[in-house]
Amino acid sequence: MNERSEFHMKIKSCLMALLLAAAVTVPALADSAELVERVLDIISDKLVEGESVKISSFGSFVVRKKGGRTGRN
């Protein structure tokens, strides 16, 4: 299994744990917020490393470099 597959499995496992926790118990708001922050931190770290992140049935995240443009008011 390559590094990209392992990362996708980690994200999938994390999201499945989140769904399972929501289905079995109603976690405290602080616990839910902490879990969401952890997932977002993982996604951010991978984007900073230059990797793309794909979450099935949700979306894909990738950092792109774009040229500047003139703004208008």
C-alpha cells in the first residue's frame, strides 16, 4: 500500500469513527468540535505538504497557484 492509499484510509477511518460516534452516542459539543478540528488539521497538513485530499461523496481539495488579477469595485 503506498503512502497516498494509507492517507486515504486514515481519512476514511477517521470519518467512519465520527459517523459511528454520532450514531451510538451524542458526544458533547466540545468533543465534536475537537474531532472536527483534528480532521481539518490533518487535511491542512497534507495540503501544505503539496498533496491533494479527496473525501468520497464530499469533495476534493488541492492547492493551486494562480496568477494575480486586477480587482474591480
